Amino acid sequence: MTAPTTAPAEAQRTNAHIDPAAQVADAGFVPVQTRSERPHSFEPADFGSPSGREVNWKHTPVAKLSALFAVAEANDGVSYAFRSGEQYAAPGLAASDAPRGEVFLAEDVTAAVAWQGAKDALHIRIPREEEVAEPILLEIAGLGADRRADAHIVIEALEHSSATVVLKHTGAAQYAQNLEIIARDGSRLTVVSLQQWQDEAIHAAAHQARVGADATLKHFVISFGGGIVRVNPNVELAGNGSEGYLYGLSYADAGQHLESQVYLHHKGAHTKGDVLYKGALQGEGAHSVWIGDVLIGKDATGTDSYEANRNLVLTEGARADSIPNLEIETGDILGAGHASATGRFDDEQLFYLQARGITEEEARRLVVLGFLTDIVQRLGIPALETELLDAIEAELAAVSA
């Protein structure tokens, strides 16, 4: 369903501040922690450990993420290796080194933990006017389900540059990650966060981006593994004529929790935004969460924006939570809308295929592939597209076995 009119986001903007002492004293008080209520701080203690009743945590199994609510004594739970594009790795950034912190603001306790734990932020920098032909691939490998790691990564595309950066997560670890993305004026940047963790891994990430004038950011969150994976993109289309394309793909198996809370802020004039997340779920306890917030600011005249989330539930016992929100502060826009749909196989599609001699099992496979391939083909990276299609085939084989 499309909603082109104003639909206030979920209690998003007030100026209250949560007093942890008052919260404890009043057992009936439910902390909100909306964006404006979160403290402007990088200290984990200022956020406190979530209870699960906060707006931004109420769909998350917070008890299972508790290992990420305090800075780790050792920060050796993952290894980093460039498989291509290592020449674009700039010197590491301390907390006071620009451009670290130019865009990023801690949004919850795990983001503050990652900021504190990452003494030197990894910095990937694309020089001005340089066009990088091949994807820059950084492999992040977990070294054990009982090992912790905190990270802050800065990806910076200078003016009129062009590049694709892929972060590939494998293995198992307890991983708190910040990703800060800066797309300078006129740049073209694609960032892909690929989660192929083992089932024991937990991963909480805050991705925050600013897109300059006439610049374009394509951002992908692709989650195929991990016990709990919570990747929250926050993109500000700050410059006039900027564009943001936020895509997501997830495949949740039994017992997995895959979550993304997406925030797109149209700030400049004549900006364009497209948000599309798709997910498939199978197995008892498989759970996906998508929360989409789009804000069209008072100066974002001429905006064209749309967000949608679609989920395909393949078996009994799986659950998808989908919450789209849209807030518009100006009436001078080209268009805006949002949509959400969750369901099982389309009986008409299955009947159509089976009527042409295709078995039910093969018909189901074709429907799922057609549903998810839409996102895969937007990557524009042939090798990765093939890898993901193979992964989808493997998931389908498991459910039909």
C-alpha cells in the first residue's frame, strides 16, 4: 500500500532526555530512546544497557546481544584482510582524527562501545576524480564465537570519484561495528555489507552516511548467516541533487534473527531516494525485523522518495516484523510513499507453473529465486551475484531436503 501523505514516524522527535536513575525508580517507565532523545555522547554508560522496551530495541533479543554492551578488554575477535584494493587503505584514524566523526553520531550503546573499543579506525579513501574499476574487497573473519571485537570503519569517496566497497563477514565472533560513509560532492559510491557469519556469531552494526551535492550512494545490506545480525543504516541526503539507493536482502533460517532499522533523511533539495528490502524465512524461530523511517525535511523541495519491504515466509514457525514510517515536512515534493508486504507462496504463481508441467518443488524454487534475484541483480558485481545465487540455491535445497 502506498501512503503519499504524511505519516509521522514512531515518536521520532522530542527533546526529552532519559534519566537512568528516574527510570529505575519508576518501574512503570518505558524508556523511549528515539533519535532526538539519545544522548550526544560516545560513552556507553550514557546510553545504559537496553531493557528491550525501548522503541529501537523492542524487536531485538537484547539478552543475546548483551556481550556487546560493554567495551571488551581484548579487541582481537576478527581479522581484516584486503583481497583487492588495498592501495586505497589510508592511515588509521584515532578518535580525534578527521574525518572520523564527521558524520557519525553514536545511536545506541553498541555504537558507543564500538567507538571506544576501536582506537584506530580503518580508513578507506578514494582520491578525488578517481574511478576505481574493480570492487575493493575487505574480508572480516571472525576468529571464534567467544571472542570480542569492536570496530570503526570510515569509507570516504572524495569529490567526483567512483568506487565499490564490499565488506564480507565470515566465521564467528561477538562483533560491534560502526561504519561511517562520506560521499563527497559529485561522487558515486557503492557499499555492500555482506554477512555470511556462522550460526554462533552476533553482530551489531551502525552504518551512517552523508551524501553530498549531486552525489550518489548505493548501500546494500545482505545477511545470509549469523545467530543475531542487526545492521542499521542511517543515510542523510544532505546536498542538493543527491541520491540514495538502500537495498537489503536476507535469508533467515531456524533460530536466526536478522534485523535492519533503516533511516533515510532527505535534507537537500531535489533529492531522490529508493529503499527496497526483501527477505525469505524458513524454519522454526526464524525471525526478521525491518523498520523503515523516511524523513523529508522542510528544505527538501522536489524530493522523490519511496520505501518498501517484502518478505516471503517459506515454512511454519517463521516470523517477519515489518514497520514502514514516512514523515513529510514540506508539501513541495515530486512524490513519496511506502509499502510493506509479508506472505507465503502465491498460489496462483504455483498453479501457473505447475499447469505447464513444472513440479511443485521446482515451482517453489523458481518463485523464491525470482523474488530475491531482483536485489541481487542490482549489485552490478557479477562474481558476487553468482555467489549469492548459489547461496540462495543452497538454502532452498536445505528446506526441501
